[in-house]
Amino acid sequence: ESITRSIRTLRGKTDEYFILVGFEQSSPSTQALLFTLFLALYSLAMAMNGLIIFITWTDPRLNSPIYFFLGHLSFLDVCFITTTIPQMLVHLAITNHTVSFASCLTQMYLVFGVGVAECILLAFMAYDRYAAICHPLSYAQIMSWKICVRLVSTAWALGMINGILLDYMTFRGPFCRDNHIENFFCEAPIVINLSCGDPQFSLMVIFVDAIVVLLSPMVLIVTSYARILTSILGRTSSSSGRGKTFSTCASHLTVVIFFYTSAMFSYMNPRSTHGPEKDKPFSLLYTIITPMCNPIIYSLRNKEMKGAMVRAFRRTTVAQAESV
């Protein structure tokens, strides 16, 4: 009912649309440069994540939980980046920067849902590394395929449920202020500040929710890697074995740092007092840079992934040769 009232109020006040300011204040040459840059980054992110999805789901040698999780992480990245960047590219190419109320609500739901699912999945991936390194003999029982499927399903379910909650908190009140959103997509703290009433309660709920969905997985990640570090340092294994373990963990930690720091800056502020010029770089970081870097970090630091890519390339080459 609250969302319905918001739609009715918005129909009278803002003609059922918001205006995404984005980069419209930039010169035409700057917008053309940004369009080319973001199109290249988006294409690279889609290609790299698509490649990881393909090889992790088709290469039998990557039949292990970590690559099962990695394939789903890449799929989440594809979903995440597609909810924001294509719209930004369109707005860089045309002068009409309007977005309907329904489109804004849907985009925000997807950003919330997929983003929270990715946070939880990263925590499960850290637990998987802990189980593999600290309990190698019982790893197959701890991370059975049935458990892996349940963990991924849990990440998706909690993400989608969380998206409903945060969408409701964002659109529960009527909108009667300026309908300009000082960003390139519908970001919750900015939209909330456009509502007629006091936005503090909604912002506080989002702040508390961010603590739960960001810090709770972070606790699991930190605990897992603390135990991994203790286990590695307590062993008498060779330095090369330790180096391989550290390299594998470093890839995951790099992804975690990129994603969590930018998301915390954007949502763990109850007043959301950041200026638009400070918000945009962090929004770009977790909406396009992180999804682009994830596959690069995992593929360049993982010999098994490199080998799988070579095998996929060879299979493709052979198939093309046979078709000719």
C-alpha cells in the first residue's frame, strides 16, 4: 500500500519518472570518452565472466566446490553489472535521462538482491577455503555437492528477500521533492532523500541492514582466514606449498576488499551525507570495476583456471577446424 501511495503521489508531482543526472554536466567530448571507456569495461567484464561461467560449468577437471562457487560468483557479477551499466551507456548517448518509477524500483531491487547474494557467497567461499586447508581429510563430507547447492541457494534467497525489504524502506513514503537523482543509477540513500517525510528512519534501517549483510559475512571471512593463517604457519610444509596456499587465498581476499569497502562506503552511513562527486567513484567501483576485476584476479592467479582456458580455446579451435 505504501508503494502504491508513492506511485500515486509521484504521478502528480514528478510525472512518474526520475531524472538520473549521471554525467550530464560533462562536456559532449567527455561524455563520448566516458561512453567508449565504460562500453569497453562492460564488454570486458561480460566476456571474462562469461568465459569463467562456461569453463567452470563445462570443464570436468574443475569439478570442485571452489569452482562451483566461482561460476555462480561470475553469474552474479553478470547480473549485477547488467542492472546498471547498459542504462548508463544509453544516457551517455542520448539527452533523455529519465527513468520511470517502476524501472527505478526494479533496478534498485536487483542491485540490492544481487549485491547481498554476492556478499553472502563470498563468505561461503572463504569457509570453503577454510574447510579445504584446515580439514583436508574430511573436506569432501564438509563441502559435499548437496551442501554447496544449499549454500548457493541460501545466498540467492537471502539476497532476494533483502531486496524486497530495502525496496519497501526506500519507496514506503510519498515523493514530492526534486526528482533529480545525483547518480547514474537509482541508489537507495539518494532516492530516500527525495521523499516528502523525514528520511532518517529509512536511512537508519538501511544502515542497520548493511551492518548485518556486510559485517556478518565479513566476520565469517575474517574468522576463516585467521584459522587458515594459523593452520599454515603451524605446519612444517615447504615454502612452495605455503606460497601456493597464500596465492589462492590472496585472490579471494582481493575480491572481498574491492567489493566490501565500496559497498560499506555507500550504505554504512545512516545520514548518507556524501556528495555526488564522492558517491559516483565508489558507485562505479562496486558496479563495474569489481565485476570486471573478479574474473581477472581469479584467472591470472590460478594455474587450473589458466589450464582450463587453454583447453577451452583448443576445443573451440578444433571444433571450428572440423566444421570447415
